[in-house]
Amino acid sequence: MWLPTEDPKTMEYGNLDKSDLPEFGYIKILNRDNEAVIFVKESFIVGSWCMEVSSLEEFHENKAMKRIDIANDSKLEIYETNNSLFETLIELNEECKLSLPIEIKLILNERVSDISSRKDLLEKYRIRAPSEEDVENLLLNYKS
């Protein structure tokens, strides 16, 4: 497995926002049991790799996709590349390339949030942001 040594664009735990997904790049998924990488190109997964930590056994392509699990405590590192570097990555990691690309939302649909803003999220769950008056009343009525 060859990957460039650089800092991730974003690091998350368990959940991704659609805005975090790179147009060209890869996502490292770190769990207690395994470490995985999925290669993302324009909302499609085009390659995958997974290593079982206990045995150091590696899996590629569809076998890796079956083993990838994104739990709530999974650490997700999102790396963004340009098209040229991405094509080089896929070429150097030929064993990871999937025969057919998979839509990323089919794999991550429970984990990827479609909500683009805080306002939309508050409306979805019918949460009213407290006004200044509400905050002042809470502070005044607080009993120690």
C-alpha cells in the first residue's frame, strides 16, 4: 500500500458530513480491529484496502469492502488530492482497484449526513435556539 505522507484535510469520529468527502482522495478508517482505506473519486468508491490488526492480514477490492465497518468510535481521516495524484495512487495501488465503482452513499448512507447547516439540523429536530432573554432567565433562576 502506497500513500503520500501528508496531514489529513479533516479528522472525524464515526460520522461524516457530505461536505467532508473529497472529490479526489481517500479516507482512512481506523478501528480497534482493523485499518482500512477507501479511494474516492467523484462520489464513488473506486478502490479499497483493509488490514486486520491482530493478524496483519491484508484484504483488497471487494473482500476489503466487506470487512470495512464504520462504528461510532471509528477515527476517520479524510485526505484530498488532485486528479493527477489520485490517478497515480490508483496506479500504484492497482491491487486495491474495484472492478466496478460503488456509489459512496450506498456504503455510508447511514453515516453520511445530508444536512448542510446548523439551521437545517435545528429545524429537522425542532430545536429552538435559546434567545438572550432565555439565557438571562436561566442564569437568574439558577440556584446553587
